[in-house]
Amino acid sequence: MPTRFIFNRLTDLIIVLFGVSVIVFLMIRLIPGDAVAIMLGANTEITPERMAELEARVGLDKPMVEQYGRWIWGVFQGDLGTSLWTGRPVTEEIGANIWPTIELTSLSLLVGAGLSIPLGSFMAAARGKGAEVAVRVGAIAGLTIPSFWLGILLIFLFAKITPGFATLGYVPFSEDPAGNLQRMILPVIALSLPMLAELSRLVRSAMLDALSQDYIRTAKAKGASRYLIIYKHALRNALIPFVTAVGISAGYLLGGVIVIEQVFAIPGLGRLVLGAISERNYPLVQATVLVITTAFVVVNFLVDLLYASIDPRVSRS
């Protein structure tokens, strides 16, 4: 992979991260109303003295440019601020809640992207047959069912069929591997099903397009086996749009995980940021949103590199 291509993508990454930091910084400061009064909440007597004290604590008494400069300098040093309610560094709050989110997102991405390749290839190979039609109908249903609704349905279903099955909460894998995986099954299904449905349909379309190319006809004329034609020749070219779609789907997963964590009572970043919003914990909201959006940008950067490794023409363009 050319060094120039990597350098250009890194430059793009830095520019996008700068834009993300500015948007996250301005997000709460530009909302209607007095941000300090909102952070104090309805249950606290709002006096000028209390407002001035909180403004000084979070740095809102400084000019906007100086606020951003101090904040971004702290980010570079690993200081994302201090939680208003616990007094702990925000990095500690995020570190204590990030692993369930990483596990849930990674497993959902692995299941959704991993199963979509053989499923999409099967639909392309069995085009027009009854089994292919049934799988396509299932894929369409998977796209139309909201993840949170599917999650609630799965909880009720398993509570009825297997009352002893653990469906809610979270146990670290290091403490109880079996209990951890058992509690991950339903949220992973609920989160990965829409992704699996979308990506499998994409793989099917890309495979059908690849199977109609001249080099496939040449391979057939040379007597290549059906398995070799589908999984070696056609699949490699079908993976090019698939990789791009995976990067986009990862962003949707990061958004969906916030809701799914609430449904299954998983103490991850999703529950953390929603709790911070309800508590008006302004530094924690700002830092958590920055971490989630940065993760999405970095994932897409890695997808660009993978895309270029699959199709070398991209890195030369």
C-alpha cells in the first residue's frame, strides 16, 4: 500500500477529528436556554452565586475560544474533565463502562458481518430457488424490525420458554465466561440482525453482478468448479462494496448499542451517556459523545485501508 495513500488518509482523519471535536464542544454550549441552569437542575435552588460557582468549575466563565483551547489541550493529555456528580475524572467513568460496549459492539459486528458473507453468497448461488426466496423474505423482515422492539420481544419470549435463562444485566467475561456469553446472546441477536439482513442483501447483489462478468464465464469454460467460481473468483470482487458497508454499519451499531444497553440493563457507554444527560452531567456527556464519535471515525479510517488492500486501484487513485 503506497505511503502517500496512508498519509492522505491520516490527514483526512485528523481534519475530521478536529471537526468532530468542535461540534462536540459546541453541542451543549449552543443549545437553547442557560446551560448552567440546566445543569443545576429543577431540584436545586438556582441563585446567581450557585450559577457563578458552577460556571467557574466547568470553565464556562471564560471566552469560548479559550474554553475550547483548554478543553482540547486536556484531551491531548488524557484529561476529559471531571464528573459533576461523582467528582471522579471522566476518563475513569468511561473506563469503568466502556468494556461492555466494546464487547457487545464487537460480537454484533462479528456476527452480522461474518454471517452475511455465506448467507449472501448462498442467496446468489441459489437465485430463484425456494430456499433463496425464503432467506430474502427473512432478510427484508430483519430490516424492518427495530432492534429495541426485537430485544424486548426476545426477553419476553425467553422468559416464557426458559425462565432460568439470564437475559438482563452484565457479568465480566473474566469472572464468569459462561454467564457473560449467556447474557450477550440476546442483545447481540437484537443488534446484529438488521446489519446481517442489510449486508447479506448487499453481498447477494454484488455476487450476482460479479457472476455475470466475462472472467467468470472464462473460468466456467476452463472447467472450474462451482465452489471455486463463487468463493474464490466472484466473492473477492463482491467484498469491495461489502467492506465499505461494514464501516457504515459499525456507525449504526454504535448508535443502536445505546438503546440496546438500556433494554438489556447492560452498564456500558450507552447507559452512561443517557444517565449523564438525565443528570445534566455536562462534562461526562461531552466526553462520552467525543469517544463514541471518534471510534466511528477511526473505524471508517481502518475500513479505507482495508478497502485499498482488497482493491489496489483505490490506493493509486
